[in-house]
Amino acid sequence: MPGQHGGRQNDRPRQNDRPRRLRAGDRVSVVAPAGPVAPDLLDKGVAILSAWGLDVRLGRYVHARHPRFDYLAGTDGQRAEDLTRAWCDPETVAVFCARGGYGAMRTLDLLDWDALAAAPAKVFTGSSDITALHQVIGSRLRIPTVFGAMVGSGSFVDDPVAQDNLRRMLFAPDAGVLLESPRAAPLVPGRARGIAVGGNLSLVASGAGVPEIAPPPPGAIALLEDVTEEPYRIDRYLSHLRRAGWFRNVAGIALGSWVDCGELADVREVLSDRLGDLGVPIVWELGFGHCRGQLAVPLASEVELVSDVRTGTARLRLTEPALA
């Protein structure tokens, strides 16, 4: 197959050990570092986690509201305090983000990163706006995280397939697990193996060039998706990332969902135009992001991307356990 790219990154340094996978009986914490949470959805999400055998604790400010900005769950300090407390709790094994929206970026300068680095590594999961936290946790703490459905959102509580996908990635993220979708298709053929990076495109673009966010390592596999972004805005984000050199070390690209981003044919055309000349394999519509039945995908862990036009194969494969 054409387009062999990438390199092994298994010896990359980490400040802490790889977080261990979840098992029944584990204590987990749910926090709201971004937008406000609907209580009924959170209650349903917590019930699902409890049915998985998890001991669920809520952050002190998970139901808080910012006094002036109704798009934020509590003040920046409250949201950062909840996340820091959950991460530093020695009995907490995983930190779940309740929802996205906007606001995670505002917590980054308020988190006690020294305390987070000193604590045992935690499983961290969330998506959308939580990309801002994934990026800095990956750069500063050097541990894998999980990009998946959020427990206080309708995309989790009303979607059994998304629930199962998240559960599998948290409880059984073994080497060899395939991440694929019936919507996926090869866009540019090839095969690449490297560390998964990325998340929500607009947040990735916002973080490009920020000193505390490392660029993709050599041989990286970029995972990109977005929601409610018109094709011209997707074009702008990708053009900025190209000019910032973000794709310089990328060896493959997996494109997720593009819900409410206009006609999918137009979105695909923009993505092909902005990415197709990079000389790396690309998969279209892999099924992570804001879509129904969304996959949970690892970040800062090694994966293999396969994009084979001849067979129609378009998928990711875990080449190492995403969690210990």
C-alpha cells in the first residue's frame, strides 16, 4: 500500500505512569470545567456510570453557574478548583468531564499543574471544548487521555452505542482494538503508525503556537472533528494550522464527524483541498466527535491508521494499550 509513514514513540517520556484502565469498584469524579450542566442529564449519566460498577463522586461546583456569563459552569476558579481537587484525590481513578460548550481554556492558567503532576496519573475523558485540557494534560503531564462522549450530555445518556464505545475504551483499551465506523472511507491511501493527537479542530487551532502546548511529535496521527462550523471557517482553521507548521510532523490524519457544518460534500471538498497535498494517508468520517454512536478514541497513545482505497478499509487500530 502506498504512503508508509510514521515511527514508534513507545519510549517517549512521561512525568507519571500511564493511567490504569477502569474496573468495577473504582471511584471516579465528574467535574464541569466548561459549560453549565443540565441536572437531569447529569443524573442519568451518573446512573449509567454507577451501573458500570463505578463509585461516582460529583465535583463541589458541578452544578454551579457563573454569576454573569450563562455559558460557563461556575466561575473560572471554581471550575479549576474542582478539577484540581478531583485529580489530586488519591482514591479517584478517573476524572470525567460532564460536558463541553466553552470555558475549559479559561481554567488552564488557574490549575495547580505542580500538584497535578505530583499526583498519580488519572484517566481523563471528555471531548469538544475539553480538547483544550487534553492538549495541555498531554503536553505537561505526558499521559494518554480519552476523547469520547461526556456523561452529562444527551450525546451520552441518549446514545447506547456511544456509551458502549466509551466503556470499552475505559475498561478494555487493549492493543489490537479496532476503531471503525460504517461511515468511514479512505480519502488519501496509505498506512501510518504514531501517536494520536488533536481533537476538536477549532480548539486545536486556538492552541497552535501556545508555548505550553507541544506540537505533534514526529510520526503523529492527527484526529480532527468539529461541529457547527461553516466550511469557510474550517478552511480558516486548517489554513492557520498549516501556516503555524502544525502538520509538519503529522504522518496520517483521521477525520471525524462534521455535524451541522454545512453540506458534507462541501466540507469534504474543503478538507481535501487543505489536507490532500500533505502526502499522508487520510480517512474520512471515522465516527468520533459530535455524531450519533461516536467512538471514544485515545490521545497521546500509539495507533495505526489504515486508508486503503482498493479494499475500502478506513480505520484506526490500537497498537498499544491506551491505558495500563
